[in-house]
Amino acid sequence: MKILEAKKLIELEEIISTYPKVTTLLFDMDGTIINTEILHAKAIVETIAHFENKAPLSADEITHAFCGMPDNLVFFKLQQDHALFPSINFDTFVERKNLELNKYLNSENLIPSLLVGIDLFLQKAKNEGFKIALVTASERSITHTILENSGLKQYFDRIITRQDTKNSKPEPDPYLHALESLGSNASEAIVFEDSVHGIEAATKARVQAIIKALWF
């Protein structure tokens, strides 16, 4: 398995020529096809301020510390490492965080946040007969809001979110579930990922190759 670093989206023709047996493309969402990590971070800052009347971490610090982590792990680390949220549970945290995040998602134009050329890439891949799935650690409702508001939902054959598997990234379960639902083998798949946790998950799933997104 190869991990290829890319500062811009690789042309589909290059993927076809380099990996002629690949039939399946699996994409992470936040930080890979759309630059929404900072919006998640801002929502966490607002959530901390709501419950704690203070925000000891900035949005940039949260982005750096928790990039690619599922919400349950973010909540755990905020409790353990920063002594936050002593009197609320995870469900309360994520409900408030999603409320704050939806404010940003519904008030901002997401198109400028998209990876340049991703819509044309996905359309071309569908025309070539590739099976395409989105595999994200984000909540189902948030994921569908982002995909609908950005116009990308139509391109994905499967959408795997945090609620769809028992274990989230960095465990391989989300990618394995996507492969199974598409009827694909790991040896036929390429993963597009940006975070350490996502790359670890894809590595454990033993996919053909991982394209590490460095474009945002």
C-alpha cells in the first residue's frame, strides 16, 4: 500500500493509468473535499463558551489539536486534558455543537470552501463507472447538510457517517463498511484523506493506496 502526498487534486486519468485495477474511490469529507475544519472548530468554541462561560482554546488551536477526530473523542479530550464539561454528557455536548455548526453551515456559502475541481472530478469518475463513497467521522445530519448545500451529494453511491459504525476513525470500521456496502475489495480502492486518524483507519483497512490531501 502506498501513501501519496498531494498538494492538488490528482487527475483521474493519472489514477486510472497508475492503478488500472482500482474500481472504488473513498473520500473523507472535512479537510479533504471541503475546508470545513475551521467551522467545526468555531462551533466547539461556541459550545465551550455556552457551557463554561469561557473558551480557553481558540478556533485555530482546536483545529490543530483535534483535526480529523470524531466528536466523541474531542469531547473526551476536552474533559480529560482541559477539565471542561464536568456536568454534561456527550449527547448534550454534540447536540449543542451541531446547533452552533448548523448556524455556520446555513449562513455561509460553502462553494468557495470546496476543493477546486472536485465536482468535475466526481462527475468524470461516475461517468467512468467508479464506485464512490464518502466516509466521514461527522454526524449524519451535519454531513447531509454539507453535501446538499455544496451540491456534491449526487455524486456519492454511499455516505458513511459516525453513526453508521460502532467504531469510528482511526479504526478501519468506516472504510470496511463502505467497501462492503459497495461490494468492493480493499485491493480495488483508493482513499483520499487529510488527517492522521483517517490515514490510520485507511491503512488498517488495507486499501490499495491513500492520497494524503495537503491542498487546504
